[in-house]
Amino acid sequence: MPSPRHDSLINLFRDRPELAVEILRDLLGQDLPATPLVRLENTTFNTRPSDDIEADLVVVLGPPAAPAHAIIVEIQQDKSKNPRQLARYAAALWLLLGCDVTVLVVCPDARTAEYYARPIDSGLTGYRLQACVLGPDGIPAITDPQQAAARPELAAMAVMVHGRQRKVVEAFAAALAELPDDHAPKYYEHAYSMSAPEVRRLLEEIMTSTTWPVYSPFAREHYGRGLEEGKAEEAARLVLLVLAARGLQVPDDVRARITACTDLARLESWATRAVTVQAAPDLFGELDETDR
């Protein structure tokens, strides 16, 4: 069953497919074709009408008519998937596209990474797959804000893996101020969704600290501008987006109350609370209740 961490990791690759290429080349030392054409591909491989093989994400290098290389991105948080399935993915995609295929497995857990890093015997004589595995040891602890701003996807993953190191979270927070207006909230939400509870608390502490200079521009750009210049429905969408990114269930009555609200100041208050509440109904304070 996909989790918020799984979904956030996949979205990092889906939003910028070049990330898969950079990880394979820069972190795992893989030799890949040099091409500016990098695109997403259908993740379902049909081997016969009754059997669909679906990977988490497929990235293709080169033009559609003549693909040069394909990358299958899989997020594995445990050992539940049979490694042979990865070999099937690679074989099916090779048959479909007619180009070489690399399987990139991203594992936040060290033991899981070790498990999928072993050569995979497909059961077919002569065909063994060696997946490229990015485990926690392969994700750098980024403590330089400039490096974090240059590679925000890796910086978000660094928070996930190394977030107990305060300098990693501080570098990530500082980097948010350097990102385009609509990017900072997205990466914050990804990092928050992927992290352990104690790392989330550290994120919240740093981002809400009055002494930390990043929070003011982040809040102004993420909440202030959208609420002052946008419409109420966009502000309501923001509240729901933050709750969803944190994996919180939103009951129908809470969703209806948020979407029906036209008070931008109140929506701003809810958006701020959405970052830290334990449950969606906790958004509403005493003043909200008295106005009902």
C-alpha cells in the first residue's frame, strides 16, 4: 500500500525526470547516453491481455521514435516485493522499447537497500539483473544552503535520511527562500511527508521560529501572496494540499467547511495550523466554533 513517503519520493522523480539520470550518473557512477531529451513513459507494461506489469515510474532518454535508454524507478521501503519482479520489469520494457534498461531502486531503509542490491536471478538461464540501489548511505547529508537550493530534490531526501542532523534541516530551510515562489511549498511538503516524526518536529521548529530568517519570506510567498492576491478557493485548496501532503485524513464535513469558507484571514490561519495539527478537525479553533 503506497504511503505518503512513497508518493512524495515518486513525485520528486515525476516532477523532474532528470533526477533519475543525475542520481545514476552522479551518485551511483552509471554511464548513460548523453541526450537532452528526458521524458516520462507509461508505467504499465502489457505482456498479455490478462497480465499488466506496472512500475512506479519510467523515464526514457532520447526521442520517442528512437529511445536511447530507459530507467525504471522503484521506491521500496521494505522487502515485500519479489526481486524477480524487477527483472520482469526490465525485460518487459526492453521488449516494449527496444533499448537498454536500468532499474533504479530507492530505499530509505539500509537493510532494504542491501536486499535489493544483490544480483537478481530471473530464473531464465543467463539473465541476471543488477539493480542500481540508492540507499540512505548513498544520499548525501547536504549542509550547504547553496547546494540544497541547487538540488532541492536531493536536499528533501537528505532531510528524510539525515534530518536528525540540525544543519541538514537548516540548509534545506534556507534553500527554500532561494527557490521560485511556487516551488518552496512543494519541496517543504515532500520533505515533511517523507520524514520521521522527530524530524518533522525539527522542521516545524525551524520553519516557525521567529529568529530563523527563512520563515518570513517562505510564509509570505507561500501563504501571504496566495491569500492576498488569489481567490478563496485557491486558499482553501492550499489548506487541503498541506493536509494531504502530511497524510492526514480529511472527513467530508471538514473538507466542505474549508472549501465553503470565503474569509481569507481565516483560511490563512487554517493553512498555518495545517502544518502542525495532528488531525484535520484540529484546524478549527474556538473562534471558528463560535462563528458557526
